[in-house]
Amino acid sequence: MNIALIAHDKKKKDMVNFTIAYKKILENHSLFTTGTTGKRIIEATNLKLYRFLSGPLGGDQQIGSKVAENKMDLIIFLRDPLTAQPHEPDILALMRLCDVHNIPLATNLGTAEILIKALESGNLNWRNIID
């Protein structure tokens, strides 16, 4: 499965900790990230991933294009709903695309863990049925 990992600045540490905790699951999938988030994940985990541009330069939109092309299966976008900065990726466009194309999108650690555990158990294979 193709999985995108994005995090607002104040959630990057949470994303790194999440990828450390679920490294064994994530390493079996194709991972895509925005630039800075990906750099931090690589430094902490050595996971192999593809880094798009950083969020302010359009990395979230590059991931969105993969959603529109039906080339993304799951997105984890840890967002900071209270203090997101203007330069950070905007989740609204990505959320809309995920809703249009029925792509699971987690915006917090609780939902992200549920999706990862479903992925691990094989219960997130509905995309194989549709495709």
C-alpha cells in the first residue's frame, strides 16, 4: 500500500514517535512524506520513503495529486488544529480529495493507530477489492 505521512510543525515529534512505534508495519509499504517530516522520520528510523517538497513548497499538493490519480491508499496527516501556521500544509484540500476518492485519512494519533492496526491485521484491504 502507498501511505502518505504529513505533520504540522508541532506534530512532527508525534509523527516521528509514531513511525518508530510502527516501523515494522510501515517498512512493508511504500511511504511518501512531505520534505521536513520525511527528513525527521529518516533520521529516527532509517525507513525508506519518498520525500516530496516540504509543505510550504507544495508537498501536500503533490500528495494530493497522487490521491487524485488513485495512487495513494492511506494518509496520516497529524495536524495542529490550535496553532497551525500559515506556511504549513492546508488539510482542507487534501481532506476533500480523500473524501472524493474514498481514501482513509487520519488527522490524529488515535485514528492513525486504528488504521495502522487494521493495515497490520489485513482488514484494510478494501482497496484491493475496488481496484
